Amino acid sequence: MNEYYGGIEAGGTKIVCSIANDPKDILALERFPTSTPEETIKKIISFFTENQKSHNIKLVSLGIGSFGPLDLDPDSNTFGFITSTPKKRWRNTNLIQPLQQALNIPVFFDTDVNVAAIGEREWGAAHGLDNFIYITIGTGIGGGVIINGKPVHGLIHPEMGHIRLIQNASIDPYKGKCPYHKNCFEGLASGPAIEERWTKKAHELEPNHPGWALEVDYIAQALSNFIYCFSPQKIILGGGVMQQNHLFPLIRIKTLEYLNNYVQSEAILTNIDHYIVPPGLGNLSGILGAIALARN
Amino acid sequence: MNEYYGGIEAGGTKIVCSIANDPKDILALERFPTSTPEETIKKIISFFTENQKSHNIKLVSLGIGSFGPLDLDPDSNTFGFITSTPKKRWRNTNLIQPLQQALNIPVFFDTDVNVAAIGEREWGAAHGLDNFIYITIGTGIGGGVIINGKPVHGLIHPEMGHIRLIQNASIDPYKGKCPYHKNCFEGLASGPAIEERWTKKAHELEPNHPGWALEVDYIAQALSNFIYCFSPQKIILGGGVMQQNHLFPLIRIKTLEYLNNYVQSEAILTNIDHYIVPPGLGNLSGILGAIALARN
């Protein structure tokens, strides 16, 4: 009986489940909308049990990348719980235990962004790198951080979408979308912020729409701050908003402007096209990261 | 013959050398001004060779915390060099090799702020913690970062003093002191920025001087950003400006305001007095960190 790994990418709006060994050996992959915890967890369990049977394979272990905030502290009573999420039905939900019980295999988990970073390190744009960041700019903004080869947790886990940026109110009077901080990075530059500001979805804005210059400025401010904080070897930008490929060259130029030659590294000064990049795994960073996490 | 460790804290204005085993067993400690590299390195070598003889001890190894930027990449041709520093005479100086050659013992080195963080972890305010940051606010502003028990280097090393902050020009029209970014964190809140803005040195400003409210605001903005980036278990604030102890309670309150309950951790929400703290080793974090680095 062939052995495979299970992966789950748990997002606030959709769940991706997969059985795979690597990007070239994906046995099954399914997406479904996130509903109540009970219903969703039931669907996940069915996916794995049915596919194990129908393909006559054995799952070795399961990796999960989940939306959060998540309790990642093994010494905590709520280890493996989704904690203070704005999605009320999912607040204080034990995600790990019911899956572990039903499938009876080891379960590993981390934040959605850390897991996407793990995927990019294993098979994507950060292959072989020990220090880099993965930022997703979509419905929300979040960052996964790999330092010395390991994902960063710390007290809880990074929430890089909530740093403060400089907003020029005469150019952009928008109040900001974040319920906690109004005009933080996520409040100014997430998909919903773009939509509320311009009453159009991000993908509906023309490439020459003035909204993109603002977006580029906010992203470049954030990236220059992240470069000063983490000194990453690479920055990967994923998420729905970054599907707009025309943003990449503009973000690179603006980030260099903000750094103003302070960071004397060839990787940045002469090689920025390979420094700020899209995910090597496209929109599969998260689910393949979950497979990589399961494989350890 | 007793065995001891050597430590060097190399700053832009002064050098501290020590021979010690730990904070309770400091055999020798000397400070002298930083002059040319040749003269300074000669003085350092004399300190260690003479003290070895006069105390009849043997040095096992040497730890160095140095100003930078430093080349920390073991694969680089300029490994152990001070690189693009504004201190012209020290630019492209090999700090390690002449000391290694003269003393003939293993030499370990890192940035001044990473080494101070190592000292605080070994014997100070971060004892037992694997994830925390040490920020110095003085002539410059810099940060040392410990993640998963190890100092962060990455591409070069963090330069956390250069993140951008929000400046309200109607309250603070000061142009900023940073030669690269004008009004970044260091440009707004370092000792020289305070002195240029108010034409008085920081320690000459009365505790009720309006400059302190500005200073607290900038530091709290930076700390909330750092909390979102690193999710540290503790933040240690050292350096000359932070000798003003009255700043600590104000910084704690303002940081909580900026976070606005987003980070749901008791360490922050109910225990902030033990979360944002002065160095446990006072002004010896750097030199004792160098000893700790030498000990591994």
C-alpha cells in the first residue's frame, strides 16, 4: 500500500484538502467553502477517509496551515485552537484534536502564512533559503517568517499586516478598513480596502488606475520596514491582490527608493528582480506547504 | 592556571574590554575611546595580553559585539569586516583576523545589539526566553533579535532603527536626523535628534518637557510594529535615552493604545510592566553579552 501525506489549507472563506507527496505527485485535491466548524471538520474527515479507501493508500501524517489567530504553544490548554478570530463561529475551536482522533495519524500545524512559506522553501521561490518572508495581500494581509530555517512563532505569531504606514491624507483620505487600527497596512492595502475606497474590486481596476500607485506605495513602505526588521534573503508576495503582475516592477522601484541605498547588499541593489518575487508555487504555496509540513 | 573568557564591546565612540566568566566573576574591565582601527586594535591586544600575564590566567576564547554594518556571512571574502559604516576610517576594516592572530584563540562575533541581547538572555531580563528583542535608543537606534534561541542575521542583519514612523508635522515639524531617511525612527527619536530638535541634550530635558511626549509616541509606534513583526516574548529597551526611567510607564501605556487589544496575550494585556523593561544587566549587557558569546 503506497504511503502519502495529507494537507489542509484552512482559510476564512475556503478550505483546501490534498493528498500528495510533492508538487509532481498530487493524488487528490479538493476545495470547499468554510462553513460551521462541525460541518467543515466533518467534510475534511470524509475527504481523507474516502480518498484513502478509493486510492488504496495509507496516510502517514497530516499538515495544516490555518487562519488564526492560532494557539501554537504546546504548553497551553488551548494548543491547536483557533482563538480570537473575528469569525465568531470559529472562535475557540479545537481544530487539531478531532482530526487527530478521526484519522489516527500525527498532525502538525502552523499559521496559513508560515505554512505557505514552508511550501515555498521546499519547492518554490525560496528553495534553499534559511531567512525569508512570505506576505499575502488579499482579503487580509499577513506574513509568514522563516528565520534560521524555522517558522517564527514567538509569543503568539507575527501579524505583519497590522504595522502602521504613512498615509498622505491629501492624496488618500480613505479612513481605512481595519476594525482594530483603521489605517494600518491591512486597513489601507487589503483587497476589501481597495474595494471600499474605489467601489470596485481590485481585479476590476485598470492597470493605470490611480489606486495602484497608492497600493504600490503602501506595499513598498511595508517591505522596506520588513527588510529593516528581518533582513530577509528574499520577499515573496502572494495573495489575490498580487495576481496583478504589473505591480511587481513598480513595488521593486518604490522599495529601492524607500531604502535609499542604506542596505548595501547586491541582492537588493542590483538583483531586486529576484529579491521581491511572486510565489514559485502559484496559488498552491499553502496546500503544498501543508504537505511539506506533514513530511517534516 | 585559571581559565577565563575575553569580551569586547566595540562602539563608534568607545571600546569596552573585559576578562570574565560571568557577572559575578569579572577579572578586568576597561573602557577607552575609539580612535583609528590600528591604534584601537593595538590597545585591545595589549589589554588582553597584559591582563593574561598579570593575573596569570589563560583566555579560552574571545567574543565581540561590534558596531556595523558588519559582514556576518562566513562564506564572504569580507567575513568579520566592518563594511559601509559612516565612520570613514573604520570602513572595510577586518576586526577579527588581527585579534585572532595576536591572541591565538577562537574569536566569535556579532552585532553590538545582538550581543547585548545574548547577554540579557544569559544573565539579564530575558533569562530563559527564546524569542525577544533588545532595542538601544542612544546615539543611534538599533535592535538585536533572538528567534528560536538564536540571533537573527539574514541577508546582512536587522537595522530596526530605520523603520518609518508617522510624524504629525503640525506638532513636530523637525526634519529628522537620519542621513539616509531623514525622519525614520532613528531620525526622529535618537539622542542626536532630540538634541538638534530642542537644542539641549536628552538628559538636560525636564521630565515634563513636551519633547518626551513625542519621544514616547515614536518609541510606542516602533514597538507596536515590532510586536506585529516578531511577536516577541519580551522587549528590552536600553541605551542612553532610556536612562530616563520616567519614560517606561508612558511607553507601556502608549504601546497598548497603539495595539488596541489586537494581540490577545496576557503577557501584553495584563503584564505589560514585565513585557517592556530596562536591561537586567544595566549598561553591562553588551560587554557581558560578549563574554556569553565567547562561552557559546
